[in-house]
Amino acid sequence: MTLYGLIFVVFLGIVFLSRWINILNEYERAVIFRLGRLLPQTKGPGLVLIFWPIDKMVKISLRTVVHDVPSQDVITKDNVSVKVNAVVYFRVMDPTKAVVEVENYLFATSQMAQTTLRSVLGQAELDELLSEREKLNERLQAIIDAHTDPWGVKVSSVEVKHVDLPQEMQRAMAKQAEAEREKRAKIIHAEGESQASHRLAEAAETISQNSVTLQLRYLQTLTEIAAEQNSTILFPIPIDLIKAFMPQSDK
């Protein structure tokens, strides 16, 4: 055998060995076809031997895939046009089904998520879309998971991330929120005034029942005014107010 022939044989052997010997990570599985027929069991992780070109191996990752669903145009049940995007968490549970039952499980799951997002959110009103997002997430997860189950794909969670409202709708909602805040402020102020008036009425009734208390309160008010102002203030004082302090003659 010539030198070139030996080099060719060595090169051919290296090629075959590189195809025959495969090392799979812990999160990978190998689906193997022999002459086009599916072998009954998947292989991996670790060292996997296949007899290429008789055997063909397809690697499948079992890790959770985080897929960002592009923004979708949705018309809600109450005819409001919004843009909604979401994120889908899924993973392959059955590698054989993921290879045999669907051509590209990643693309298929993505398309299913987009169509389901438009369909489900289109049946909800805007208030429900904004306030009951957890309920919609659960409904989306159940529907998408039911469609991807024949592919061996498990959808664990769907989260609606952002709802983009039209500018005119944002302005209307801002005005509504401002009006609601003003309403609550007026109600709180009115309740405070009502409570204060009741307290004042009770205080006035208590003071009116004791003339000495009324006189002391009058003098306390004069003291407070004198402490805050530098000018001289003259008040006409009824005789009845100082009669209690005048000496009483015995007759």
C-alpha cells in the first residue's frame, strides 16, 4: 500500500470513528433511525455508538425553552385594538414524538402560541385583559399544552408580558383614573368634615352646660391670639363672663 493510500485509509477511519462515536450531555437524548426505521429506545446521555451511514442520529435537548412570542395585534371582545406579547416556557418530554410527530417542534410550538394568544385574548374584554391576567395565563397554558402534547412537548407556563394600548385609550384611562382619585378625595374630605362637625357639636353641648368652662375657654382663646399677634386687640367682655370672678356681697 502506497503512502497516499495509507493516508486515505487513516482519514477514512477517522471520519467513520467521528460519526460512530458520539458523546451526549446530561440534558441531551439521541433518537436513532436505522435504514429509515425508528429504533424503539432513545439513547444517552454519555457515550453513544451508531453505525453511520446505516444509522442516523437526531439530538434532542430536554432543557426548558424560554420562547418570546412576538407582539400580536389583538382586537378584544369590546372592540379595542391592542398589541400583546407573551413568553412561553416549554420542554420536550418525549424525544421520539418531538422528532417523528412534527417536523420542527420549536417552530410549531411558536406558531401555536401566537395563534392561541390572538384567539384567547380576542375573547376577553379590555378590563379582563388588564386586571385578570393570571386567569388568562392559565387558560393560554392549558390550550397550548393540549395542542403540543401529541408532539411530546410540555408547556409549563405562559405569561402575558405587555399590553400596548392606543394613545387615545391611554388618555381616556388616565382621565378616568384622575376622576376616580378626585372622587375619593372629595368623599374623604366630606367624611372628615362630617366627623369634625359632630365633634364640634358635642364639644359645644358640653361647654354650654358649664358656664365656668365657657369662660375659661374664652380666656384661653384670648391668650392664644395675644401670643400670635403683636397688635393690641380690644374685645367687649360681657359682665356675665367676669361676674364669676367678682366678690359676692352678703346681703
